[in-house]
Amino acid sequence: MKKDFHHIGLPAPDQDTPTPGESWVAGGRLWVSNPAHHPQRVEWLRYPPDTLVDPAMQSAPHICYLTDDIDAALDGKQVIREINEVGEPPFGRAAFTMEDGVAVEYIQLYPGRAWFDDDLDDADGGT
């Protein structure tokens, strides 16, 4: 089970101003930026009032890893958000765990797919 660092997710400093190039995540009702376009691999998150994201998660950072086997990556961990498809059309499967007091996201990309904007030169999410 390969795991590679992908990004750190942070609440956008201004929740009312869109981040350039952000994408809508319908499953959680939030906006996210593409961390491949940020020099420190930051994914900015914006939450509208009707977001489905737990309030505790809205103000906390998370770390994200790409994995080639999301089920194995979650095995034995405290899952705080079950596996769901990400993107429209979906580019992969993602889930969140709580590890050592930090939210950790795991993403398994579908073959030949990348982050929301599949226009990246490679299919590994821009890494």
C-alpha cells in the first residue's frame, strides 16, 4: 500500500472570497482549491452555511495522502468520514481518519485520472 503526501487542507482565510480555480465538492457541500497549484501544496477550503462538513473539521487542518489501496490505508484506523467518490465525474475515492489528533485524508485516484482539473500533465494528482 503506497502512500505519498499530497496536500495539507486549510480553511480559507476569507470564507466569502472564492479562491482562483476552486472546485465544488457536492458530497460535502464545500469549495476546494487545487493544491497542485500552490507552492506549499495547500488546499484552501471554503464552507457555505449549508455545508455538510462537521463544524469541528471546518476550522481544523488536515493532511492528505495518495494511496493505491484506500481500503488497506483505512484498516484499523478511526474513520471519521467514510469512503466517498470525489469530483464530477468522479476522479477517485476519498475518506478521512483521525490519527494522533489530526484529521488525515486518503485519496485513491481512478486509473488515468487526476485532481478535479484532469488537465495536469500526469495522473498522480499533480505530484
